[in-house]
Amino acid sequence: MKKINEVIAEIGDLDSDLMGKAQERLDNLTKPQGSLGRLEELAKLIVGITRKESPTLKNKVIFTLAGDHGVTEEGVSAFPKEVTPQMVYNFLKGGAGINVLANYVGARVIVMDAGVAVDLEPHPDLVIKKINYGTKNITKGPAMTREEAIRSIEAGIEVFENEFKKGIDIVGTGDMGIGNTTPSSAIAAVFTGKSIETLTGKGAGVDDKGLKNKIEIIKRALEVNKPDPKDAIDVLSKIGGFEIGGLAGIILAAASRRIPVVIDGFISGAAALVAYHLEPKVKDYMLAGHCSVERGHKIILDHMGLKPILDLDLRLGEGTGAALSMSIIDAGVKIMTQMATFKSAGVSEKVKQ
Amino acid sequence: MKKINEVIAEIGDLDSDLMGKAQERLDNLTKPQGSLGRLEELAKLIVGITRKESPTLKNKVIFTLAGDHGVTEEGVSAFPKEVTPQMVYNFLKGGAGINVLANYVGARVIVMDAGVAVDLEPHPDLVIKKINYGTKNITKGPAMTREEAIRSIEAGIEVFENEFKKGIDIVGTGDMGIGNTTPSSAIAAVFTGKSIETLTGKGAGVDDKGLKNKIEIIKRALEVNKPDPKDAIDVLSKIGGFEIGGLAGIILAAASRRIPVVIDGFISGAAALVAYHLEPKVKDYMLAGHCSVERGHKIILDHMGLKPILDLDLRLGEGTGAALSMSIIDAGVKIMTQMATFKSAGVSEKVKQ
């Protein structure tokens, strides 16, 4: 827990002075004030986060963390659990959705094994920080020990710190883990206090019967484990996942280094909740990449006061929505740093009314 | 009118066979079916429009058309009309919002004088197709003659055709013209039948009093001119603008060449309405880049059955929203053409339920 506490202690406030300066600059660009809406908001936020007057978002990194879930025994997913390692290999070969979108927006993808149920072949682009061979079945007891929960967060911090040394300007979160919408819904229910029904969706594609079963399973998991909403580590350990803990660590570490962190979909949202309930300040460093189709994602974002950038009916995870929205965030920064001012362009300003 | 009719005659149907093949390919990619939502929809639409199984959107072009409006005499805009030519020079120097965003997404910007009130300095990147020195004040009579309306559309067709020869894969529409939300609201009212109040917003930033005045001015313009909603050329000539006519021409020409055309904000929406009421089929070739803050834009898009890609509180025009959304459309195409299939990646498919 020491490493986590040290990271949390480093999370400071946004730089409101520099954000004021950014607003002034934005207001002097050759456009009606505020007419580039969220692009302007995002640019200003990036200034506040990074403490740089003219930030650049050249080094984009997506962390895609994989983990397995014992609860798949209960038939909560439409896909077999072998798909988790198969998709990790797909990431490493560059054939997955996240590879295509990250490549398109100029981001590199760091793939981490946080707790896949089988040993993976070593690969130069694979970071292995396996906490355990998948979580335990949460309908029968805790997903992991408290110590494993802490280690999963620390593993995320470590993978971030390692990449930070190489240069990072903006980070996106991503996940892969068959069954992981189930613990994510459970986490969301504990932290937001909303009903499991409103927070549980069809994940990768169960049918109506499957959805009903999934809701029952989550109810049972909460009854059996009684996670304490005031203790985020308790919640993570009892009903979480290793990739969820790892992503929470990445989010905290990014905030401590003043690096903007783009939250992807539902699972990343659950990880963000864990980070937020460890240290609410971390929220200032988060940008919500998109609004997922998965029920409950909107509730998670509202709980933290985050407004999604994109709304494109995505529900894939992997970091795909985060990657795509990075191009919007970067566009906002470019508007702020590259547009001409009324003065420099010799354009008349608004008439006083 | 001959040129317009020839272009309209060339507008065919989408290729539904190829769209079916695209759907099949999308369904075999390593992701739950449909989980990339609108990215998949957009990719399939691009296949149907272009009739290419593996389209590429390398050559992106934004057409930004400028024109002045006699109705500015009535105090409908927060900016003086000199800003129209000043902004054209800003486009040519690369300092405007559209320059920054087009550059970011890899699009080239074609600037056209469709009817600026003053003569502009020649510039290698400026296409001069001035129909007249601004429109007439629409509270006192028609904006332009019927012949000028036809010529403005034909000018758009010509500028498109000229660029088409150099290679175009996707087109975006953009506008610049102080006062041009006023004719756009008037056009929207005539074609959609909705009230002027619901269709009129603050444009570049008039205050509440200014908005009230603007609504009165539009009402007067419709009373004085009585445009016939069944005759799109009549509507354009009586209450339109030269840049609006030009953009309608570009939209028709793009559809006739099977080039996807991304509609920007409110003024582009009004131009799209003119094109759509000349030939409803053109709608299949349009993509709505974003939903503008300007009241009425949503109503225009709904009228044509278009769903915006982005919703970022933009209200600048120039083609900025179109440029930005091109990167989303292109991302969809890249998903379709670059992702691995379940078979090629050796990933297990969904379990039969």
C-alpha cells in the first residue's frame, strides 16, 4: 500500500492560473468566443493538467490490460474464456480493433497480463505482471485477497512509470477479459448506490435470459462478499478483477505525473471508480473518451462528473473509445496553439452590443 | 439549369450488394458483432457510396465557400461584414480554425469566393466564382435573381469537378459569410415547416435583443418574398446566399461522382436542404459531421434523416465539424479494412446460446 499512498500524495490541483491564460488565448483566436465548444474546454483542461502553456500530445499511449474472471463459470459471458489469451495474442500481432485505432491516431499500445488464467508466451511487447491465474468465482467468495488487490494497483503504477520514462503526453485505458462486465457492474453498484438492474448490460452479447442470469449472479456476489463502499481496496478485492486494479493504478500514476488520462468504456469506468474512491482529486485528470452502449457507463461517468467526448455506440473496450477520442483532444490543443489571433490576422472583433 | 439537371441525373442508388458484403466482413472481425457501433455503420455506408469493397479516404477535401449578405444592414450579426473578406485572407494564410483542423486530419482546403461584397486579391489557393457582390437585403425583395441562384449552384459543381480531376475520396462542406445564419434559418423554415423561433439561434453571438430582431427580420423576409417550398431554386433565390447555393452544387456533384460528402453545421445544413429538395436521393451520399449548437441544426438533420457523428458544442462553421468528423469516418473504414478476422487470428467465436 506504500507505493499507492506515495502516488496519491503526489496528485495536486489543476493549475488554474494557466487555465485562465489559456482561456484568454482561446478568446482572442479568430472565431466567435466559445464557438469551438468542447475543443476549447479540452484544450484548457490539458493546460491545467500538464501545467504547460503550449502543451503537445505527441506521445500517446494506450494501456490495454488483460485478466480472467472466475465468475465465467456461472455463464455470464457470450464468449468462452479462452478468448482472453487469444485476444492478447491478437493485440500482439496487431489485428485487433485497438491496434487499428491506436495506429490511426498515432498511439502506441502497451499490453499487460494482469491476471490471465494461462501462462502467455513471452513477447517483446507484452508486459507480464500476472497477479494470479484469473480471479476466483465471486459468487462463492472474494475475487482475490486484499494483498492481491493492492499488488494489482501497484502493477499498474509500475507499468505506467516504466513507460513514463520513455515519454508520455497522454494516456488511454483499455481492457480485455472475458466476463469483466460482471465485476464492473458489481463495482458500479457498490460505489454509485444505483440498482444492479440499471447497471448491468449485455456485455459482449448475452441474450435476455443471459442478462437475467448475470443480474442474479451479481446480486449473489454482493450478498456473499458484502464489499464496503468506503474501502475501495475492499471493493476491488471482493468483486473486482486484476485488470481493473491495474487500470486504477495507471489512472492514479498518470494523475500524479500530471498526464491526462482518457477513460475508455465500462470496465475502464469501473477502474476509474476505484481510483476515484481512493482519491477523489484524480477525477480532475480524467477525460471520458466516450459513452458506451453498455448500460451503466453513463451512471459511472455522472457519478464522477465526467462528460463523454464521443458517443458512437461503441461497446468493445480494449481502449478503442479512448484512442479515438485522443484525436479530438489533440485537435483541441492544436486549435489553441496554432490558430491566428484577431490581432495577428487583422480581423475585426465583435461589435459591442 | 442544364448542368444541374445533368448532375442530378447521374445520382444513382447505393450499392446494396457491396454493403451486404461489407456487413459480412465486419461481422467476422475479432470483436463482438456490432460492438464498434457507428464506426461499422459509417464504413458500410462508405462502401455503398463509393462502390469499392476496400475504400480508402486518402484525398480529403474541405470546400469553404464565402459570400456576403445584404440583410446585415438589418443588424442581424454580432460581427461587421468586413469580417467576411478578412476571414477569407485568414483562410489563405492558414490561421483559421478550418486550417488547423483540416491540416490535423490531412484534408486540403479549397476556398471559393461565391459572392463576397468586395473584390478579393488574387491568390493561388483562392477560386473566384463571384456571382455578385453580396446578396440583396431579403427584407426588401429577393436575395438574388433566379438565374444567379442557378449560377451559384453551377459554380459549386464546377469547383467540385475541377478538384475531382485531381483526386477526391471524401468531401466536406464549409462556409464563411457574416449574416449567413439568417438566410439559413429562413431556408430551414420554408423546407421543414417548423417555426422561425425554433429554427433561429444566436449565430456568431447576438444577444437576446439581437435574437428577437433576427426572428422579426426572417419573418419579414418570408412575408415579402413568399418562397415556394416546392421549388428549391425559388427558395434559394429569394432568401438564400451565394455560398449556400455553391455548397448545394458541391453536394450534388459529389453524389453524382459517388463521393461521400460530410455536411458541416447550420449553413451547410441549409445548403444540404436545397440539394435535397432538388433531388432527395442526394441524402444517401451525405454524412452529418456534427450537431451544431445553433438552434435548428438538429431539425434540419432530422428532416433529412441524418444522424450527426459528433456533438461537441461547435458553432463556428468554415467546415470545422466536417473536418473533425472525417477522422472518425476514416477510422471506421480502417477498422473494416485492417482488422483481423476470427479465423485469421485464431480467436474463438461467440458460444451458441
